[in-house]
Amino acid sequence: MSTTSTELTARGLPPPAWEVQALPSTQWQEFYAAVLDAFHENEPEEATALWHSLAEPQRCLVVRDAGAIVGTAASFSFRMAVPGRHLVETAGVSMVSVQPTHRRRGVLSSLMRHQLDSLQSQGEPLAVLTASEAPIYGRFGYGVAARQLSLDIQSHRVSLTPPVADGVTLTIEAPDKALAACEELYARQVPHRPGMLVRAAGWERLPLLDSPGRDSAAYPLKCVVARVDGEIAGYARYTVAIDWSPQNTAQGSVRVRDIEAAEPRVYAALWRFLLETDLTSRVIAPNRPVDDALLHMVSDVRHCAPTVLDSLYVRVVDAPVALAARSYATPFDLVLELEDAQAPWNRGRWRLTGGQAGAVCTRTDAMPDLSLDAATLGAAYLGGTTLTELAAAGRVGAHRPEALATATAAFTSPVAPWLPHSFCRSLLPRL
């Protein structure tokens, strides 16, 4: 580590060149304590034990100052669904933190650059993260590729239109006992929506964790399971918080942690159940896809208070591999000129030819049709943010007007990308 002082750095001199180190497996507890401290959090032993079991120490990085951990970054090994129902090796970046005493001194930049180099050498073409602070990661080439819909429904003010849930039976089951069947259904859903992650063994327990800062005895997690012809076809995990008005009337709220369904009538049956829960007048669902079918089932969407938030940030680590790993809605043949300040191996011009059957991406010296940077490519990669809207924001240069329309049509996904599965300790739902 450089001996440059904080005072000198504050006067505008270059920040110290911090040494980034791999984490010895024996130092996990120290690493995780630094993460919790940076996010001003604590948690029950059960949660710490689960994160320890999920951790991949060889993918954990630290920066130390005088022996103490002052910066952390980790990544998890995932496969992510991309357009065309392909599953692509993806690094889930998480537990990125800098201690308050060392902020704005280059620690984060050192960690992110080292991590990007490592992911490229490991052959992972994509990296994803969810950001605790939105402005941070654009400068490292991450773009907002998926958003989430937050709903706060006045359940006594809305009703559901068809589909009618004929043939669907619902049962309340212990979340632990229903876990295997629910996880099997989740796994079947993954390829159908870009942004969803394949959950390796152990990750299925994360949605069952008690939320940070909540009294689990007061609001235990519940699970309702839907079956058709005896086979599981959907589930919803939720909590119920009951409050009473001065007039002694119930003003409870249902808080939806996750909900999956294999077909529309099952989805409708689960939502009817949630909206009609006794002693409640409110259903809160903080993370739904922006094209959620519920918006077209409710009688009055205004009483659902829909709010759209940023969710999944995508970083294209290896441009030719990542671009060739997905399918495209329409056939096209274009030259993309990519600027990437952090990953020089991505810079330059790439000829991308593809369609619904797949794609090929190779270097070229031909004149570019479109010019964009790494964060813009990440934003467009899953098909939820169009290149046309990015061009309108000045983030895509179109050297031929027709090329922009062609690329927009090709990159678009028929369903909105969405991340229902958290892998970031600081952003677990507080339900």
C-alpha cells in the first residue's frame, strides 16, 4: 500500500494504490464482520451461518490498512437467464464495502478493477449486482438492465378480473416443508425470464431467512401452495402484520416476499388469496417484474400505487462471448464500436450477426453502425432497456439512422428482465 496520506489526497493528489488481496478461507468471519460494520447492520447467527455456507472464499477480495480490513468485495458463481432462454455463466457481485474511515480514497476503485480482471481471467462473460447507492457503479461499466415494480395495494379497494381459478386448490404449508417443491417450480421458471438466476444448492434457503430488524415471533413467514391435479403449480411466501386502530378495527398488511405461478389461473388464485386475507386492508409487494400480469388483473391499478425502481445492474465482462451467448428477436448484421475504460480487451469494433437461432461476434475494422460504452451495453443486454431510449439520452451514437431501429428490434426481449432472487446481504427485503 502507498504511504500517501489522507491529507495529501484531499488536496487533489492521486489516491493511494491499494493492494487487493484474496481472502484466506480462515478469515471469513473477519471479512463478514467488516461487511456488516460498513452497512451498519447486525443479524442473527442463523443468517451468518447461511452466508458462510454460501460464500466462495476464493472469490472474496480485501484491502487492508495496518492489518485491518478496510474494503471488501465478493462474487458468487451463478448462471443467469438471457434472451433466448439461454443460461450464461455470471458473477453475482456482492458484499462490496468500504469502511467509513477510508471512503473516497480509491479503495473501491482498486477492488472493482481487480475483480473485473479476475472475472475476465476466470472466463465469466457477465457480472451483475444490485446497488445500495445507485450512482456508484456506472463508472465501472455497470448499466441498469432490469427494474422492479413495487406495489402497495389497498386490497379493500380493488378486485381481480378473470382468469377464474377453476381447478386450483390452495393449502397453507410450513415454508420449510414446502421448500423443495417450491424450489422445483422456481427452477422451471428461470429460463423464461431474462435476469433470473439459477439457484445452486443452499441458495433456496435465503428467501426463508428472517428479515433484518424484524421480530420473527410477531410476523412469522407463511407459505401458501397452489396445486392443479395434485401437482404444485404456484406458491407465495408472505408475512402478516396486524395493527389496530383507536376504534379497535384491524388494519393489517400482507407483505409478499415472493410469488411464482406456472399459469395465469394459478397466479390469479394466489393473488386473490393474498388480497382477501382476514384482518388486513393492504398488500405490499416490493419486488415484482415491471410487466407483472397483476397490473392487468386488478380492477383499479391506481389503488396499487405502482413504483418502478432500479434493480439489476449488468456488466459485460467479455463482450464477444456475452453478445454471442444470447439470441435476438430479429435478424441483423451490425458493427458496434465499444468504449470500455475499465476493460481494454473489450474496446474496439465488433461485428455482431444474429437472430433467433443465436449470434456470432468477431472483431472488425469496418466502419461502425453504432457507438456506445460498456455501461450502455450492459443496460441494453437483457432486452429491457431499448437502444432507442438510450440513444435519446445521448448514450448511443447512431452512424446510420436505420441501424438504431434494427438493433433496437433485435435486442428487445418479449418479457421484461427481472431479478427475484437477492444475492446481496445489504438489500434483503425487510418484510
